[in-house]
Amino acid sequence: MEYKSPVYNVISVPVEKVVPNTYNPNSVAPPEMKLLYESIKNDGYTMPIVCYHNKAEDQYVIVDGFHRYRIMLEHQDIYDREKGMLPVSVINKPMDQRIASTIRHNRARGSHDVDLMGNIVKELHELGRSDAWISKHLGMDRDEILRLKQITGLAALFKDVKFGQAWRPAEEEEE
């Protein structure tokens, strides 16, 4: 079977059926949000919102495009012009692959909240993903992963880490 990229199957989805994911660490400053609004106002939606279709709840969970989605929710003129419909490109991947996809999309063009990135590393770890998997799929080096694990403060994230014996506490002398 020949591969066909999801962008060739963009569908029109009511914004009310689109929901944000729970793990996106990307943030956009107000000046950039204003610029995004101006872009959509003047150029229209030129990129679809990438979503996973949760068939059980008939919701489209955002993988990429949260801020483009927000523009429609926050600007009545855009909502009216688009008749409340968002262009959506659907991907069908398990949760760990969707998280990785979100991060790849974001890292290619933006910045991340460090605490939220730490939570993502924690969640991927809890889903059974190794540091090597996280490094490969999220474009992080091992030091960055280690720092993000440290931020979460969870000892379970370090159970497979080999620590060196660079120092040992000295025994205190009894008086």
C-alpha cells in the first residue's frame, strides 16, 4: 500500500468537536498570538490543525495547532467567517507517538515550558519509553532528558540510571 500523508485528507470539523491535548508544553507570547490572529485574518487557515480522532467520544484531540485553534475560539470574526469549522488533518497514532509528534512540531519552531517538558518526559517514562526512545523521537540529548527528570523530582525516573562513585561521604569521627 502506498503511503499518503495526512495533509492530503484535510477535513472540515466543527470547532466544538476539537479539544486540546493535556500535554502540550508550547506557549506563545501575546505579541505572537496577535500576529497569528492577523495571519489567519488576512491569509485564512493555511495549515490544518493536526488531530487524533477519539472515536469513542467523537472528539478531535489536537496534536499540533492549539494556537490556531485558540484564534477561532477567541475571535468571533474568524469563527463567523469560517462558519465555526476548522481544517483538520487526522493522524491515527497511539498516545506516545502523538506526544512525540507534538514535541517534534513544537521544537521545530518554538520554545517550551521547562516544567511541562519535564512532565512529558515523566509521562513517556510511565508509558514505558526509554531515554533512548525519548532522545530519538523528541530530539533531545541524554543530558537534557536527565535535567528534565531532575525537575520532576521523582526518584522512579532514575531507577535505571547508573551513577558514578565520584565521591563517598566520609565517616564522621566519634568524639
